[in-house]
Amino acid sequence: MIDYHLHGNFCGHATGDLAEYVEEAIAKGFREIGFSDHLPKVVDPDPYHAMLEKDLPRYVEKVLALQKANRGRITIKLGIEADYFVGHESETKRLLDSYPFDYVLGALHFLGDWHFTSKQGLARYESEDPAEAFPKYFEMLKRMISTGLFDVVAHPDALRRGAFLPVRPMEKEHREVASLLKGKGMAIELNTAGIRRGAGSVYPDRGFLAACVAEGVPVTLGSDAHAPADVGRDFEAGLDLLGDLGVTEVATYERRRLTEVSIGAWLDNA
Ligand SMILES: [Zn+2]
Ligand SMILES: [Zn+2]
């Protein structure tokens, strides 16, 4: 199996050396993993959220060194998780073009000045109105996809929490996102962190994922591990859902080119 969403101690909110994630993945039978640490923020750099730009070359070197050192044991891809900030597309592109990334996860962690995925941002769920927040979130998501800067949408509905849910069905938005992803040749991430972070199910939810699958959008898999022990966490639930929706392949990347691999092939040889 693959896990394409792994962090590590390059940012302030994750723990563990990248080498520890590799050992954990091997011990759990993974055949391919990808690191996707947070790209330096192009607005308000913040070492808690993402490594600073001066550390990016060291991150790339470290992943490439691990890739080489573990050849024959496990395949390691050089990924990155990039925030989308409206109006800062060219700075983002400059950073992404400077390194030989295998894939780029595009992600929303901020809605205006609300860092909704952070521990500090949790309290604000109390005072935010889902009737306004979800439409705004989906607008941002569509803009992000339209930039063409990213290969995969990470945790596609991470705004969702236990009690914070859209007040109306988001089917239209799901279909629009699915169609944009298809048009851009992008994949959607099935991110199992939703289970342990209060959403109660994987990101995206079943309806959103089904809309993407119906449109023929490829799917990647990620645990969003911020500690080595979380590599591959809750993948059974993710694979069950993919099975239910009739998905038989997962998307892998090399130098930003997508190849779909049969899930059966991963499982048989895992
Ligand atoms: Zn993170
Ligand atoms: Zn993220």
C-alpha cells in the first residue's frame, strides 16, 4: 500500500525524524510512501505551521537521501503540501518549480484569518457560522484547483468537524469540484485523519468522494501522520470505503506525472 501524506519535524507541529517514519512504514508493510511536509508559507512565515524557506533545501536533500538509502526496501517520493493563498500564486509557483517534487498536495488550512486546522483555531468553531463558512470554503477550493499549481487536493473537506457541518447539502459544490479536478487532471486525497481529528469519518465524506469517483477523478491515500506512529492509521476504513465505491486503483506520482496502480496489486505484494 501507499501513504502519500506524511509530515515530520521540519515544521513545529509535528514530531519525529523523517527516518522514523520510513522505519514505521516498512514495519507496517508499506511499499511506497511520500513525504508531504508543509511548504514554507508565502505570507506570514510561521515555523509552527510550516518550515521556513531556508530549511526547504535541507528537507529536499533529506528526503532524497532517504530515498537512496532505502532503495530496495521501500519507494520514497518527494512530495510537499502547499497552502493556497489567493493572490500569492506566483510566489507559490516559484517555490514549487525550484525543486524536483514528485507531487504537490494543495491544501486549505486558513479561511481568512481563521487557521481552522490548528489547535488554536479549534475554539473559533464555536463562533463561526457554517452557513457562511462552507460556501466560502468551497469557493476557495475551486479557486485553488483552478490555479493548476497542484496535483492533488489534500483533506478536501477538512473544515468539517463533529458539530460543524454544512446547513444544506453540498452536492452541487461536490459536483463542481469533481468536474474541475477532472478538467485539471488532478487527484483527490482520501485522508484518514478526519477519523481521529473530530470529523468522525475520512476526508472527504462519502458523498463528496462518490461525486469525484463518478467523475473519474483518481484517488490518492494519506494518513496525514504528524508522528511516526500515525503512518497508515485507519487505512482499513479508507480501503473499505474505496471498495464500497468500486474504486480499484490508487494514484501514484513521479516527477508530477500520475500513474494509477491497482489496489489489488499493492495488497497482494504488501
Ligand atoms: Zn501539519
Ligand atoms: Zn494539511
